[in-house]
Amino acid sequence: MSIKNFFKNAFHDMKESTKAQHEVDKANFAAAKAESKAQWEEAKAMGKPDTRKAMLQKQRDEQIAAANERRAEAEARCEAAKKK
């Protein structure tokens, strides 16, 4: 392999790598832009009392459901321990 071919292949590989990295950078930038817009829209929606109340109620409902599930598991463990 000659030096000329070596450098030709090396520069071709660098060019392809640069193109691929550019595509990754474009995708990351688009994702960051979309996330930023989503955060802005969420913050804007939080200014509305109805939206805030609905979100807080949803969080409370999720917490209640998780607590009820934990309680049911604990009761099942108690019953299993009594049967042993």
C-alpha cells in the first residue's frame, strides 16, 4: 500500500466519521430543542389554576394507589407469616 492510498483512505474515513457525527449532533440539537419547548409549554400551562390543580390531583392519586398497593402487599405478607 502506498502512502498516497493510505492518506486517501484515512481522509475518506475522517470525512465519513464527520458526516456521521454531524447527524448525531443534529439529532441531539433537535431533541434538546423539543425538550426545551415542552418545558416551556408545561411552565406556561402551570400558570393556569385548573391545569395546576389537575396535575396535583393526578400526583396525589398516583401516591394513594402506590400506598394502597404497598399496604396490600404488607397484609399478604402478614397472612403468609401467620399460616407458617
